[in-house]
Amino acid sequence: MRCSRRTDSAFRRAVPALFAALLGAALSAFTMPALAGGISVEYATTKAVESGYQLDARIKFGLDEEILAALEHGVELHIDVSIRVERERKWLWDPLVAEKSMSYTLQHHPLSQDYVVTDLAHEAQHQFPSVSAALKSIGEISNLPLVGTDELTGDSAYVGYIRAGLNIQMLPAPLQPAAYVSEKWRLQSAWYEWVVR
């Protein structure tokens, strides 16, 4: 996973900003509305194509004011999406057939006031005018190759699982303890289950 580099001065600015956000001291001056609701997978479905199956899914991200305040003050957020496909069996554990992970960073650029999403796997960046638009882009999954036909056997049933979460381990090290004890930062959806075929 590639992590962005920060200058020492930027890092020093980020540390007090995040602590202030976690303690609520800076919230009185922060007017952006919270995107309430945590993280949840709204749906996931697969469609058959010639090479196998593709995934369409939608994930909803609701971030608390503390997290939004930290983002506004220069803290980079890391979001991970995990996907699994298992073959169902009646009496034994379900064997893992395919596994995928996608990681993104979300940053705020104070000069342009844009929000930048970076797809770390493909090193692709996209800019958005609002944090809600940026989060929506992360949560919209379309035509993602999921599993190939050569990985599926006979008439067996296959089940998919998907979840997303905020990776607080990727925060600057001095800030992680405060994030770990805050329920507002420990954001992770439940596993969403659907039938692949």
C-alpha cells in the first residue's frame, strides 16, 4: 500500500488539529454538517459475463463531525473495502474461492477546496467539489471483476461478502491512540452477504 508523504510542517499542523477535533475544542468553529449513519453496504449483486462474474455494489459512508474536522485540517483518511467469495458446503467450512481488497485515500486541498480520492491500487486520482461526492465515488462499485468461470466448480452455490471500514492504523502514529478510544473513529460496516450464483 502506498502512503502519501507529508512535510514536517504539515504533520505538525495535523497533530493538534486532530486532537482538537477529537476533544471537540475545534467543533464550535466548524460548520460542515455531519454525514451521519456510519458505514453500511446498501446492496451488492453479481452479473454473469463471458469471463465469469462481475460485482455491482453501493456503500454508504457517514462520517462524524470530528472526522470531517480532521479531514478539513489536513488529515488524510484511508478507507478499505474487502470482498470475499466462498463456496457453500453443508457439513464443512466454506472454502475461500476469491478475495479482493481495495484501498483509497481521501484528502482535502485547502487552496482549491477540492476533495481528492486516490485509488491506491491503480494510483488514480479524482477531484470532487464536496466530501459527499468524494465518498459517493468510493462507495459506487460497478462492473468489478469478481471471480472467473475457471474458479467455479459444477453446480455448487457461491456466496459473496463485502464490507468497508476506516483504517485508523494509517493515521499518523501520535494520533492513533486517541482514535482507537473514540467510537466515532472506529468505523466499519458489517459483512454484507449475497448469492453470487
